Amino acid sequence: MPEPTEPNEPHRAEPSPGDFEIGGPDDAGASTRHEADEPSGPFAESPSPAQPLNWRTLSADEAEQEWLALNEWVHWLRREFGLSAAIIPPYWHRHPELVWELSALHQRWLAAYDPYQDPSAPLVWMAEFATARQRLHDWVSISGTRLDRDRPTRQTSWPGEDVPPIEAESRITNREDDFVHFVLDDVERRRHAEAAFLRDQPTEP
């Protein structure tokens, strides 16, 4: 219930979290995860509330949703903070080490900017972001991906293991097209795995 106002004092509506933007369209509202303030930005479909994300256990539908949300957020992040390809390269989605790092950073960002979070949480995220940038730089330096070229991250074979083939670099011509094809392939692979799992389940007599 609103507090009573003085007779001559105009009533001021209480601000809501969705009234403010943080650097990009709907970014603040998108992190709320509450029905009272439905986000309309690119993060509207992510889980509620923000929680750790395990890419190994996501269903096909969950993975598609999370890929799109993460992609939009990474675009915002690199532009908002002027991050070079030495920290976030165009083909980050093709390198699991970068996906895990960026995904963890994204989920932590969602939690930090939840309107019910402690006001100091964004400062904690900024400190974590500084550390994550160094880790991202380290990952990129050994991954083999650059602004205009990419190759899979080299794998070290242990004794007794098959030596993986060495793949050559490929030129990056259209990053967004590649991302779409990559996500479609990943979703299809998960659907096949789900179908195979269901087929292997014992049937009731």
C-alpha cells in the first residue's frame, strides 16, 4: 500500500527495476526473472532464477534457448566493454572452453543484477569479470581461434589414446551464419541422443 503523501506534495510513483537500462536494450529488465517485471529483451527465455548451467545435461529445447540467450548477451558484453577478439573471438561458440567460461560469467551477471540482490553484487561481478577476462585471454591464446580465422582447439593425446587429426585453419566469412548452423547441429544431435535414450528404456509388460 502506498505511503500517504503531504497535501501539497505530488505523488511520486515508486520506480521499478524495469524502468532502468544498463548499457543495452532491456538488459536490466531481462535479469529480473520475476513475473511482476517480465523481461522483453534477449534473456527473457533463460531459467528463473539464474542458476548454474550444465551444458552436458541440457535437453535439445533447453540448449537452443540457452545458445540464443548467451549469444545475445556476449554481443552486448563485447560491445559494452570494448572487448577485442583476443578476449572474445567471433567463433567462441566452437570452443567449449570459451563457452563454459562465458556461460558461467553470464549466469553470474544475471544473478548480480537481479533486483532483489544485494546492491554490492554488481561490484562483485565486476571484480569477477576482471579475472574472467584474463582467463578468456589465456583460453583464446591457446585455442587457435582469431578474428578472421579459426581452427579447433588442439587436443593432447595420452599414452594409449588415438591421436586426433590435425585440422587446418578456416577463414571466417560470416560469423552469424556459422553460429546458426552450429546451434542447429547441436540441437539436432541432442534430439537424436534423447530419442536413442527413450528407445533404450524398457517397455512395460
